[in-house]
Amino acid sequence: AVAPAVAIDTPTSGGSFLTNVVSLAIGGTASDDVAVAGVSWSNFEGGSSGAAAGTTSWSAFVPLIPGANTITVTATDTAGNTATTVLTATYDAVAPVVTPSGPSTLSTATASVVLSGTASDDVSLSTVTWVNAASGGSGTATGTASWSAPIPLTPGTNVITITVQDAAGNIATSTITGIHDTQSPTRASSIPTAAAAYNGPTLPLPIVKV
């Protein structure tokens, strides 16, 4: 008359999990004072069910629908006693949105530039990061929904990619081109001559009355 025990260990031992995969791998353990006959699963919202592979150590792939999925795992012993455990898996397939402030191409004489902008997601944001392809430098911006980051530049063209990731692992990117101009401007004159020295009359010439 003793019921078995069953536990979910993968992808988490907690009661909830956020994912961006449509088929979730779950796994865990089951035990009984006599013997475990089988382990099965069902997804209430998705209307699907099946048998897990293994008994004392079991695994299964559960198809998900967008939003919350209530996954119930049931262990049955050889006498017909059962035990259940539940995992709520939220399937988020919607990528976040990242919007940098300012132009997509900017030019500066300084060795760094501060980029900023906003980001949003249908569930929750995780991080905003940047990579400068010209230098190989990278880092994490300050903030998420409203973010900013000081980015070192190398002389010339810097292609900077901003990446925002949500809590489910979906990502979105935006590219900004930063031009670090290190050359000072030059001034040239062709009047009265392009040469460095001129010995002729000073312009404008004086008016001489005869």
C-alpha cells in the first residue's frame, strides 16, 4: 500500500521553468519500497501525454504550446500505487526588441563613445551586451529596459553590435557604426598661390590715379 516517490531534476528541480524550445527535455528519478513499474507524463494545456524512458532514472521529451504548460509526471509501482509531481514550463518564442538612441552611423574624434537606448520583451529581459568587431572588445551594458554603455573605439570604422537577450534565451540585435576620426583637418590656399611663400603684391591691390 506504499506509494512510490517521483522527482523532476531536469531542466530544474524547482516548480517552474522558462524556455524558448518547443520540445522540452525533462528527467528525474523514481523509487518504491517494492518496484517502480513505469513513469508517464502529461501536458494539460497541450493535451499531450506519453511514457517516459526508464523508471528509477527516467527522461522524456514534452511538446509545448506558447505560454504556460502544466506538466504532470506520474510514477506507478507494481501494485498500482501512484505518485505525481508537477512542473510549470512557460514556452516563450517571442524575441525581444532593442532600439538604440541616435543615428546608426556616428563620427567622433574621441577614443570612446557612450551608446544608449531601450529594450522590451513580452515576458522579461535578461541582459544587454555589446561587441566591437574592430577591436574584439565586448561588455555588458548598464540597465535593460533603458540601457547605456561606454564603448572604446579604434581608429577608423568600428562596427558595434548591441544584443539584448530575454529570460527565455531569445535574442535581438542592432548594429551601429562608429567612426573614430583621428586625423586633424588641413587648410590649403590657392590664392594668390599654393606655394608656402609668396613675394608678390598684397591683395587687394591699391588703386593708382594717373
